Amino acid sequence: AQSVTQPDIHITVSEGASLELRCNYSYGATPYLFWYVQSPGQGLQLLLKYFSGDTLVQGIKGFEAEFKRSQSSFNLRKPSVHWSDAAEYFCAVALNSGGSNYKLTFGKGTLLTVNP
Amino acid sequence: ETGVTQTPRHLVMGMTNKKSLKCEQHLGHNAMYWYKQSAKKPLELMFVYSLEERVENNSVPSRFSPECPNSSHLFLHLHTLQPEDSALYLCASSQDQGRQFFGPGTRLTVL
């Protein structure tokens, strides 16, 4: 069964510092990969996704992620964190559940705290 | 604003109550999903509806009953819930490969 692991439950960084959130997956083939962000009291917002092609993916809000097949990883990065980036971040993989619809399997999430 | 709305945003109910959660998508998508988000657990997919037919039910207890009357609306009917059912229930919709748009969720507390 496919699984998604986010090893870091909680990360604290200072505003302006760089950020890397880790994500590893376990799946037989290269899945579709996603990062979502959830601000307090809000639903999930898609940051970026990888389907195929260039392994470095650019997303919204200055985030990027790099797919590394050899490491089964899809880590999220941002060069300079802003206080508004404080939120919970979820990595997800997609499995085709029939037709054009995909079932997402999520990691447990990483809570990001940003210090001023 | 993702184009997916959920009502109510907060719900407190007793174990003997019957209530319903509503989700509406304004994106013209053809699939809708219910997820459960509990504290310190990964999001759990509960139900998938594609073209208004239920295509997936992930071993969800019968006290949760989904309904999809049309491609824009999805309901989750709740009956005789348990305190461990307290969670954030998220609705999502999609049209293509895995690109799901999520609503803000309904925070459910079962007393």
C-alpha cells in the first residue's frame, strides 16, 4: 500500500530564514505528488504538484519542490520564510481511483512556526 | 476562496442527534470527496463520488451517510455519532488528475 511520510511533526524557523520540509513516499511507480498548506481554521490549498517532466516544480507563494526518484522524496523549499507562512503543510500522493479521478493519500503534516 | 463552500463551519451535536453537512462546488467539476481530519492523524478519505455515483467507500461506519444529488452538491448525513467522530470534515472536488480543490471544512464536535 502506498504511504506518505513527513518525518518532521513541527518545525520552527526565523523569519527570513530558508525552509525545507521533508516528504518521502512509498509506492511502486512514480506517483503524482502534491504539497498542500492549511492555515488555522481553513481548508487545504494546493501549493504545487508534480506529474512528470522537470523534477523541480515551482508553486505559489514562492515555494518550490524537488522530486528525487532515487530517494523517493518530494521536499518542499522556500528560500526566505515570511511570518504569513506559518501553517500546517501536507504532502500527498495520488492514486487513480477510476477514470480521471484520483484518491489522495496524505502525510500527517508538518506544523511550521515562524519566529519574528 | 477555492470555489468549494461548506456549511456549517462549526457544529456541536449530541450522540443521539441527526445532522447534515453540506458541500457545494462552483467549479464545474465532476467528482467530489469527503475527508476526515482528526488531530495527529493523516487525512482520511471517506467517500468519492464521480458523476454523482459513489465510486469509493473507505470502510466508513454506517452512521455516516453521503448523498450526492447532483455534481455540484454533496452532503454527509450524520446519525448516532460517537465522541471519537469529532474532527474536521473536509470536502473537495476535482475534474482532472488529482487536482483537488478543498473547502474550508466543518469542525464537528460530538458530545
